[in-house]
Amino acid sequence: MAVISEHHIFLPEDASVGLQTRLKETITRAIWDGRFSPGDRLPATRALAKHLGISRITVSLAYDSLVATGYIVTRARSGYFVAPEAPNRRDTVGTVNADEGTGLDWSARLGPVPPALGRQAKAADWRSYTYPFVFGEPDLARFPIDDWRDCVRQALGKRHFECVADDAADRDDPFLVEQIVHRSVSGRGIVAETQEVLVTSGAQNALWLTASTLLQGRGRLRVAIEEPGYPELRHLLQHLGAETVPVPVDAEGLVIDALPEGIEAVFVTPSHQAPTGATMSMDRRRALLARAEVEDFVIVEDDYDYEMSYQTPSLPALKSLDDRGRVVYVGSFSKSIFPGLRLGYLTADAGFVRHARAARTMVDRHPPGLTQRTVAYFLSAGHYNAHARRMRTRMARRHQILRAALAGQGLADGLPEATGGATLWFEGPERLDAVALAEALEAQSVLIEPGAGFFAADPPPRNAIRLGFSTIPAARIEEGVALIAEAIRGQIGG
């Protein structure tokens, strides 16, 4: 039950209609439209009369009339409430579609809806599936919720409440920035100053800010992206008007020799290439930086899950090898803590950060202060590193089980080597249709990600699948893979 404020009730200005009738009609309309819901308590007659500048008896008479028509009910010593069975638009006429009425035709003005998530959008009820081979979701059963609550309580303490409650304008929480400099990017070999860090609403926001900043003052930007690659980045760049040039990847990451001439930026995921999981070799990293110097382009390094390196020690970030300020490094806490956090950062030359901060201020000002300070405490207390270590152990075990299960079903041929991450890229026979396979498997409570959405090519290959294992319990992996293998054999035979 909500309490309706008197400030949410307005009188129409039609002076030809009496005050009582106008008040009754405005409340009726609010109930009909669904703004006032069954069980909501209306303002007291005295408070509403004072707010509207009319007599209390006028309000009482309007309320009595609404009781008589069944829109509201009265309860002794409690007041007036929207009736449980009060008529409303949704129950009476159903949802009204804009194209069925006389509303503005927005589709003609705006054109097609941007593809955004496309095929990579997870089912909203993915947790109800027995075998969810999906990516980007945490194993909440293992999250240190008590440690997180302690950090929230610290952030809300009186000593720091002003910091999280004040309007920070375009500033970030200095405590969080300090932790990012000394505990996050330093672990990737990056030496940064606080003025070279910008906190963002997740890695996606950081990528949008980076692309927008690079496009500022330019009519067109020609950028290289990985093929296959992160589809949301491709859609973002195209939506902003950039020309995207897909460049193939192999077992060592982006193929540097395949980069075209005349590009102004390269977007890469060197730690664990999205989606194949390949790690860019040191030779490739040095070659990419050398070519960037010769051809004068910028590198955007999306290091979305560097914490998940468990097969071999992590290679240093591209940004750590950059002594010219050419690399914009994008990091995220959304994958390592939980995606609903929506907190990330970018590290770049201070001049670039100033421009990106200005762009952020125009649309987002700054991420929520409470979230920033909570994460700062989570980092400073060592909870983050401890949680990341436990996650690496679990992901290494699940990765091992998944590879063994695929091998047991005769599906391990050509599996790429992976140094970490929470996914495995699988390419089946050329005649395999992974989109149709995914649809068939849903009926057996199995969720997989068809790989077609990761390709810019038209038509894309249809035989690739990305199998995530961050959420599926280890005990269910083998059985889930057996169902996948059976469905593949059923589709292609043999």
C-alpha cells in the first residue's frame, strides 16, 4: 500500500465545472489510468483541502461521491483508500498499442530500433533452466554477501555519509579512484595517476564514453574491431556513426597483419578475446603497439575479466607496455563482483580523461556515490582479491570438467586453448545450425549461446557456440553436455 501525496492531485482549470466535480474527475482519472492503485491511501481531507485551497467540505463530498460509485472505500479511523475492485484501463480495455490509436508515429521518425543486445540477450528467466550455459552472470551462492553488507554499512556510516549523499558534480569518489590505482590496474602492470582514471557505469558505459570522445569533432571515425567480436561494441560504434572494419582473430588473438590501412582506432580484448577466449600473445601485443606508433592510431583495450586467468600467469596489459599514452584501458567490476553493480572505469592519458569526464557529465554526471564508496571498502579490506581467488579456483575446475565432458562426447576436436575466462568457444561441423540447436535445447531446459551474433559478416557462420560455465553447477555440466551432444547428433546425424 502506498500513501498518495496531496501534491499528486491537481484540479483542472475548467471554471465552468464545480470544484467538487473537478476533484472527483481528477481522482477518477488517476485510478482509471493506473496512477493510483488498489489499496493506496488518499490524502486526508484537511490536508488535501489546504493544498488545493478549497474547503474541507468540498473534499469530503467528492470523496463520498467516489465511495458511492465504487472507486474508493472508507475505513473507520484509517481514512479513504482506492477500492480493491476499482475499474481501471488495463483490466477493462487491456493494453493499448500505440499503433492502434492516434498517437505519434515514432517508428516513422526514428527508424528501426538499434540491434543492441540482439541474440546475446539472455532469457529473463534463465535461472529457472537446469543447464544454463550462459555468460556474464555470477555464482551468487558463493558471493561473500556478509562482507559486502559490512562494506555497505561502512559506506553509510555518519563519518562518510556526506561523501555519498552530496552532489559530486563531475567528480569521482577519491577513495575508489585510489583503490583502482593501487589495487586494480597495478595488478595488470599499469602505473597510473588519479587524474588518469574515470569511474563509469560499467564497461559498456566506458566503451560508449571512449567512442564518443574519439568521435568528438569528427564527421567519421574508421575503427578496427575483432571478428568474431563483442556485438554490443559493434552496435554501439555503428550507432554513433563510426565505420567498423572487422579483423580476424586466431589462437593468438587479433591478426595484426590483417589490420587495414587508414584506421584511427583499434578495439581489442587481449586478455580473453570475446568470444573465443584466446589470449593475445606478447609478440602480437608488441606488434600492435609498434604498428599503432607507425600509423598513429589509438588502441582501446577492453579487459572485461582479467581476474579469471587461471591456466597460466596473466600477461601484462597492453596499457602497461604503452609509453606514449596511446592505449585507453577499460576495466569492470560488474563481471568480478556482480553485473547489477554497473561499475567500471577507464584509464587513459589525463587529457583524454578530461574530455571523457565532460562527456559523462552531460549524460550521467557520475555513478552513484554509495556504490562507489562500497566498492572502495570492498577493495581496501581485501574482500575483492579473496573473492577473485575463489572464483578463479571454481572457474578452473568447471573449465576442466566442461572440456572433459565435450571430449567424452567426441566434440573436443578443434577446441581452442584457453588461459582463463568463464566461457568456452565451440565450433561444430559446418552444417550445424546453432540457432536452431539453441531453440531445440530450450525444451530440455538447456541454454546455450549461438555464435552467429558475434560475427559482423553477413551471413555469419552458424556452427559456433559459446558455452558459459560461471552459473551452472559443476555437477550438472556433464549431463548438460550430453544433452547438447545428443541434440547435435539429432540435427546433423551420426
